[in-house]
Amino acid sequence: MDLYQLRPIALFFTAFLQGLFAFLIWYKGKSKEAFYLGWVAFFSAIYAFSWGGAFFFENKLFWNKATWLGPLAASANMIFIYYFTGKTRFFKTKIIFWYSLSIIIAVISFATPYIIYKVSDQYPYLLPDTAGLYNKYVRLAILPLVLMPFYYLINFYRKSSGAKRLQIKYFIVGLSIYVFGAFLFGGILPLLLHDIFYSYVDTPIYFSVVWLALAAYAIIKRKLFEIKVIFTELFTALIGLILLAQIFLIQDLRARAINIVVFLFYLLIGYLLIKSINKEVEKEEKAEYLAKKLEELNLSLEKKVNEKTKDQQAKVKELRQSEKALMNILEDNAEARREMEEEKNKTLAIIANFTDPIIVLDKNYKISMINPAATRVF
């Protein structure tokens, strides 16, 4: 089995993997972000399947034209980034614009020879002499659609913090890998070195798998590990797949036996490596859990101290108010006593100046007051 025969198998497997991503994102994500990211995976699966069809099925011209459904994935990706970064002003208008642009490109591809003129049975991919008149211009028009999400994520990353910042880091790393592949192999190199790189225009499909895997992980998982841990596991798995593929590709029995031994040994080493990484992750999780618990205790203690402080302040305020009320009462009593004294003095002065004798007796018939006139009479 040569590389040309492996190519459609790899593309169909990639399409299946991306379709699986779409299902997992929609099923596990259960959010608006997951909804829009799921469409990115879905249209990416269609794009990968159409490229597989170009190598596998007989009507190669049709399937080559079908590869220009790929801009739907780029449009869905742009819409997802709009929503994730909060650029939702005129959101419905943006959705209509980008999907309409992608559909127009697909219709031009299917209905006219302006993007793809013809393909040969020997080389089912696009060549310089089979490309349509406007092929290069359409490629250049799509490149900003690939780069703009990266720009929005970088700006959003600078303004974010905490778990959201780590989530955006996953997006930026995955999207950087995808943009690199799409920009280089799907755009620049085919335009500059078309004799060599036109045969590799399906390469961005494989880069998109990394982007979708990291994005799906960041959307579905509530707890995100540091991205270097994920890349260690992905790199280990990738090397394992390469070693496994060599077992089937090598024809020499002795070399195949050696590769089987190397593959089994690598499985053991890879298992031990991933196991040690998982232990480190568990330690980090435990440390993070204890730190979180300590933070919660500190917050609880601080809350209780604040509550006690507020209670004491309320009591002090209440005592001050009571003291103030008591002082007001005392001041009122002193004022009333002063007024009574004044009234008493006025009454005594009036009685003293009466020309008629006045004698006042108390309840025991004892003299309590007598004026000067009465004194002169007696």
C-alpha cells in the first residue's frame, strides 16, 4: 500500500473524526458556544470527506468542486469566534454575510469553470493548468477569513483572566496550528510554488483536527489542565500511530518484526510517561483543591469577622443613640425645672405684693405660705 492509496483513507478517517467532534461538542457542550463550534467541526468533516472523495471516487471533477464547500467551515469558525469574544453586535447580519459568501463561492465552483476548470484521473487534485481563471483570487479572498479569528482571540486574551484566559490559550494554540497549515499549504505555497505544492492543498484538513480537538476540549471540560500536558499526550499518541503505520507499510518481514518490537516497547514507555503525567496532574489538582479550600476558609473567616465587626458597630451606634436620647431627656427635664422655678418665683412675687392677707395651708392644715399683709394683720 503506497502513500497515494493511504491518502483517501486518512482523509475519510479525518472526516469521521471531525464528525465525531461535532457530535461530542453538541452533546457534551450544551451551550451557545458549543453550538457554534459544533458547526465548525461539521463543515470541516464535509470538507475532509470531499477531499477523500476526490481521491477515491470516479467523478473526480465533481468532488474537487465539492472541496470548495470548505469556506463554510471558515465562516462557521468566524461566527464562533464572534460569539466567544463577545463581538455580537449585528450578530445575525454577520452570520448571513459570511454564510452567504461561502455559499456563493460553492455555487460558482459547482456551476462555472472559474474556480476549477478540469482535473485528470492521474492527479485528481488541482494543478496550475486545471485551475480556473479566478482560483488564485478566491484563495486570496478567503485568507483574511482564516486570519481574522486569530486577531480577535489575541485581543480577547489580553483582556481576560483566570479560567477564561486558560481556555483562550487553548483556542489560540489550536488556531495558530490551523492558521499556519491553512495559510501556508492552502494559500501561500500553492500560489508561489504551484508546481510543487498544489498537490498538498488538502493538508490544512489535518491541521484543523488539532484546532478542533483543543477547542472541543476547552469547551467541554470544566477543569482545564496546562496545555503542555495535553500536547505531551498528543505527541505520544502521534508517534505511536506513525510506528503502527510503518508496521503495515514495510514489506520486509524482518524489518516488520523489528518495528513490532519497537512499537510494543514504545507503548510501554508511552504508558509509563502518560501515567507519570497523570500523577503530576493529580498532585496539581489536589494542591489546587487545597488552595481553593484554604481560600474558602479565609473568605468564610473574613466574612464572619466582618459580620461581627458590623454587629459591634451596630451596637456602638445603638448605644450612642441611647446616650444621645438620654441627654436630650435630661436637657428637657432641666429646662422644665427652670421653667417651673420661674413660674414659682412669679407666683410668689405676685402673692407677696397682694394688699390683702393670704395664708396657704397644706393638707395637714399647716401654714405653707403667708404674705406680708397677713403677717401685719396677725
